[in-house]
Amino acid sequence: MEIYAFGSIVRGEIDEFSDVDLLILKDFGEKIPEIDKERFSIYTFQRMSQLWEEGNPFAWHLFSESKCLFSEKRIPFLKSLGKPKPYSNLLNDLNKFHKLFLDSKLSIESNNNSVDFDLSMIFLAIRNFASCFSLGFLRIEEFSRDTALKINQYSIQIDLATYNRLKASRILATRGIGERITQKELKEITIEFPTIEKWFNALLKLAK
């Protein structure tokens, strides 16, 4: 078994809303100690090797932003894998996150039963879409929470207050911290939906 930290704590981008992202790598069938499994991403060594071979964005995330905390090996497993294969699934991933945005948008427009969750999914779609575009099109490894604001001329052009409110909905959904959306805030966000859709479409067109 090996334990890694990854993400914002390795980047040094810690704030009051940051999670400590932790990864456990283990063998098939290997028993792990009594731990809070909600705090860890758990993968087998074999599955991680597959992600490396696929050039999966998560493999690139770990390659660029992980630190081994525990290993019995002289050379930790991830370091022994070297550089992941080139990321080659860009268009499929972009379409997947674009669809997540469209589905969440439709849910909000159809009913208000799960609006905070839907807004959280919209932020997730924006963030992951931007990270995949950065990795696959720009060849830049950028996995921060605010990747969509950090890709220069390709950054999303929406009001910063709207962006931050979407981010707050994501934090509420994942951490249980923050307030539920108000009708006034929701109206301000929905006004930006066409601009968000335009951003998705423009970057998709470039990636094709």
C-alpha cells in the first residue's frame, strides 16, 4: 500500500475551503487499515497503470501534483511509472462535460427541486471541461479549482460574482459549507447561461 497527497495541498493553494486530497494505492484483495474511506481515493496499482497507459487526465493530475506520503518501496509506484502517455480522449471528455452542463441547465429550467446540486454540477462541468481543454489542446497541465479562469484567451467570460456563486454551490454540495442559493442569485446565474454555452461551443469547435 502507498499513500499520496495530491491537488491543492501540493500546489500550495490552501484556503478555508480546500480539501486535503489523499490517494491510496493497493493490490487487488489487499486489506487496508481501518481508515475513514470517505477521505481517500482508493485505486489498485493495476488500475493506476491503466490510467497511465490511457493518458487519463487523472494520471496527468497525479503526475504533476502529487507527493508520496508513505511507501515501503525505495522508488514510489507513481514515480516508477514515469510520464503518462499523451492525453488522447479530449473530444469525448469535452462532450461529456458539455452534456453535464446542458443536463444540469435543463434541470434548473424545468424545476427547482435540486437547484443547488445542479449548480454544483455546472461548476464541475466548467472546471473539468477547462482542465481537459488545457491538457489536451493547450498541452498545459492546469488542474486548479479555477482552471476556467486561468487559460488566458480561452478563459470563461462570465461575471466573477456569478462564477464565485457557482463555486460556492460546489463547495456546499461537497463540503456542506455555505448557504443555499437565493432566487435573486439564481436569476443572475441563469442570465449568464447563454454566455457559458457560447464558451463551451467555442472551445469545442477549436478541439474538433
